[in-house]
Amino acid sequence: MIEWDKSAFLFPGQGSQIVGMGEDFYDAYAEARAVFDHADELMEQKFSQLMFEGPAEALNDTVNTQPALYICSLAILRVLLAALPEARPAFVAGHSLGEFTALAAAGAMSFDDGLGLVITRGQLMRDAGLTNPGAMAAVLGPDVTALREVCRQAAEQTGGVLVVANDNCPGQLVISGDLETLELGMQLAQGIGAKRVVKLAVSIGAHSPLMAPASSELVKRIEATTLTVPQVPVIANVTARPLTSAMDIRSELAAQLTQSVRWTESVEAMVAEGCELFVEIGSGEVLTGLVKRIQRDARRANLNTVEAFERFVAEARA
């Protein structure tokens, strides 16, 4: 039996998308079909076909990745709540783009408004990447304090931008900045004993000051969006603290694109409040993998396939 008041729902961000995401839910559950079909109507295209059939190159374009992840997660959530109406977690959280999904899941904004925001976000991030070219790299090994010093040194030497973009879990960090400064930062990270430094297959410096043009434009859209008090506290990427009001949400989303995702601290905050089960809802299983590194004895579940979903529901009903 699941103690929902000791659970958290997690929603994935970019990197979790795969061709075929959500298709088995579409085929198996009317609740999921309704979400996918409604999104197709709103977007005035057969967007679900791109999610189900690809090509991967198009799905991996940030303007498509972001709405795809949002739609898939909320379609699966709709199926979950139809099967288990009592499934009310203590907290919800999402990684980067997933934070928008988490806010919609918590009732802070409508599905339609959230979809409009993530579509706009993807377009603005792509445009900002053209204006301020950048890149990102995963760094394994160093702690966040040491890597922040590496970023400071690299930026000082080049006059450019380099920051810790994602504190994903102990020993797994991501840096983001302009191309020249990122290359130097990668070298300096190896110099302080990084076990591995891997440039990521992205063409933008997300969660860095390079996204400022996107952030300022997105704020205008956020200000025009109706936001309400979340029905479930949402743990914020920027502060690792609960968002409990519309004012909190506006402040968070205004800062989110240019600030670091504090995922380690976010999970630690939920654990400190008594969360023992973390349920990742959507494509992939990145976030539960990070939870394992942060809190090894936490229970984890991935609702990324119908088979996994049905196992979870059977356990919950036992």
C-alpha cells in the first residue's frame, strides 16, 4: 500500500524524450488519447505523430522537445488519476522544462496555458541560442563548490560566461556558457580531477546568462497567464523551496532560464519533509536515477510505459 502523503511526483526535462514516447498509453487509455488529441487541436497539427514516429532529429529540436515532454507527462498523469483518484502526493517537482509540467499537474495553471508557455519557451530558447551561441557539458566528480570556482576562473580568463547550470546529484553536474569559455572550463575541470567531462549534444547555453533574451520575453507571456495557488506544493528549481502562491511562481519562472537547476537540494528538501517514494511520470527514467544517487534508500517508480504503469497501479491497490 502506498502512503501518498510520503510521495512526490517528478516530471522530466529535456534529454528524456524518445521516439514513441506515450504511444502505448495513447493506444491503451482513452484518458491519454484525449490529452494527445486535444494538444494536436491546440497546436493545429498532428504533433502526436512526431512524438510517436519521429524523426528523432525533429523531436530533439527544443521547439518540439519541450511540448512533447509536457504533453506526454500530463497524459500519463491523467491516466494515473483516473485509475487512482486518491493519488495526491505531498510534493511535485520537475527538472527545468519539467517544472512547467509540475505546475500544471499541481493545478497552478491550465493544461492549455502551460502548453502555450512551453511552446513559447522552446521558440525563445532557440532564438536566444542563435543570438548568444552556447553549449553545455556534463562534469562527473567534482563537488559544486569546486566547479563553481572553475567556472569563475574560466570566465575571468576569457571575459565570457560559464556557470554551473544543473546540480543534478552528488558528482554529476552540468556547466553552461559560451563556446570558448566552455572549452576552457572543460579543460580546467579535468585539471581538478574530474572523472569525466562530456560535451552535451545541445546548441544553447541553457540555465545561464546567455538565456537572458529568452527570459525577458518569456516573462511577458507569464505575466499574461492566469496562475493560481498550487493544490500541491511545487519544489522550485531555482530556490529548492516550495512554491505556494502565484507570486512565487511568477518569480521562479522569471529566473528559471538563467539560473541553475538545484535538483540535489530539491530532492533533499522533499526527503527532509518525509518523502519516501518518488514517482517519475513521463518519458525516460533520468530523474529516478538521480534520486538514487541523492537518497539511496528512497523508493522509486517510473511510469514511462503501460507495463510499468500497470505494475505500479496493481501495487498501489494491493
